Amino acid sequence: MQPIHSLHDFFLRSGAEVRLYHLGRRVEPCSLDTLAAFEAGDLAWPAPWQGTARLAMVFRLGDLEDPLIWFLALPLDEQGHLDPAPRDAFVQRLLETLGHSVQGLGRTESAGIDNLMKDNPLAFSPALPFQAVLHARASLDAGLPASQHFEPVEAYLTGQQAIDWRALGLQGLADFAVRLDAASSRTLAARLDTLPGEVLTSLCYCLEHVAIADDLALALRRRGEAAGRDGDIEAFCACVRAMGGASRELAGAWFDVLLDDPDACGPDLLAAIAGRGWHHLEDAERLPRFLARLAETSGADFMAVARDLALIPRLRLPLLMTLREAGPDSAIGRRLAGLSR
């Protein structure tokens, strides 16, 4: 048998049933081919977050009924490629646990593998909305029913039943978001203005991981603008984050309006755009405008955000060009000059 040098090799040789999910900027499926190319050094990680490739690995080994879930944050180099040493150390520990045999695993070996995560420097605990959306997405992809929390959320959000919103669970909101179809999206759009702020915010933290239809996007903008006028920064930024999944036309148009308004551009808004709407920054005018606002905004960590965005393959070159071409008297130029002192 060929030696195991990578996580991809492990899943291939073990015969595990496995599904991979990005857990950096959004919860979304990741192919095994992407992992293989990344581990081989042929691919920069497409969705980096804070210098790491964050992955959920949902897999079933041997005769284990319930799948195991690993949450791994693999360190990246300055080009967004894998820093292999931590991965190699983890794979070595994995092989030592298995005794270099990855076929015919039973419950005992599988339990040993799961215990690897307890003192693993690559392991991390995702935020609760990420965990809820991952569970919802993995259940849907496996053809399993939604959680028991789904039905009351669906009944409430579609107006079928009057339910005390305080009884709604985050898992139900996540199930609703990943199973959103055209009809329920239209109904939700019509009801969005009436949702309590707490429900809206939690729902948006789930919607930010899915595609948003145009009618719902317009409703999110209306509700977000109302929250901004009321000074509700959390609800405002939650709506901006959820708009990351909207069309380039609608999301881009709102982002342009926000970036043109210096009073709107606080650190939280800029973080929301960078964290969840990063693909809408693939625009020759919007990216420089965003970076200029970021440089002008006190309280924003300009270099941390710029460095994080520069790891995204499609943004790296235009971002570096924008920094290089910034005049010394511009906000960006002044930020860069301050760093070099």
C-alpha cells in the first residue's frame, strides 16, 4: 500500500465516506479535489480566514453509525498555500493512533481517531451559527430530515402560525436558511419588516451562508437601512452580512451607497463587507473605495483586514496593485507610511 502523506491520502486509503465544508468565510461544500490540490501545493486556498484554511470534515469510518466531525484550521503561508509542517505532524499522529493501518477500522480505532482532536493544535471550535449551519447543510446533503427545531421556525417565518419567537432555536433558523426555496423566500421577504430584532439578527447570521434571491435581498436592504437609521448597529451589520449572498448587482449597489457614506463606514460595517461580501469587492472601483474607507476609519485594523483579503486568490493582485499605486497623501498612503516608521 502506498504511504499516507496527507489528509486527502487518509480519506482515500481508509475508504471513509466523507464530506468537506469550508468554515472560513461561509459554510459551503468543499470538494476532495480542492483538498488534494491544496495539499499538493498546486492551489492557494480559495476561502482563507485569518491566515488559515478552515475546514469541517464530516466522515464515517468502519462500522461506526454516527459520523465523526473534525474542525481543522490549517495554517497558510503568505501566498495562501498550505504551510505543510503542522499538517504533517497531525497526519503522523493519526497514523500512530491507527498503527499505520487505515482499513477495516472498528469502533475502538474510530474512537481513538476522534480523541486526536482533544489536544490538537489545528482543532478549533466554530461559532455557534457556523455549527448550526454546518449541521443543517450536512443533513440536507446526506438526504436526512431537518432537525426538530425546523417546523416551528418555518411556521413562524412564513406566517402559518403565531409562535412566541423566544421559543425559536438557532438550529431551526439554520435549517430554514439552507432549505430556503423560492416560495418561502418570497414569503420571508414580505414578513422581514415585522420580525423582532433578535430574530432578524440570528436569521441573518444563517442567511449569510446561502444564496439570496432578489426579493429577499431588497427586503434585507430596507430592513438594514431602517436599523442603521435607528442606530441598531448589530442588526444593520447583520443585514449587510446576509447580503453577501445576493446578486452582484443588488449587493454591489448597496455596498457602493454605504461606502460613499462616511457616517456609515464604521469598523463593524467594513468587517461585515470584508468577511461575508468579499466577492463583491472583485470590482475595479469598489475595491479601492473599500480600502480607502478602511484606511480612513479610526478603530479599523487596516493591515489585518488588507492582509486577510490579500490571501484570497482572486483579490490578491488587484489589492496589492491598489496599495502600490496609492499616493503618499492618500489615506492608504498615510496608513502605509505609518507602518514603515
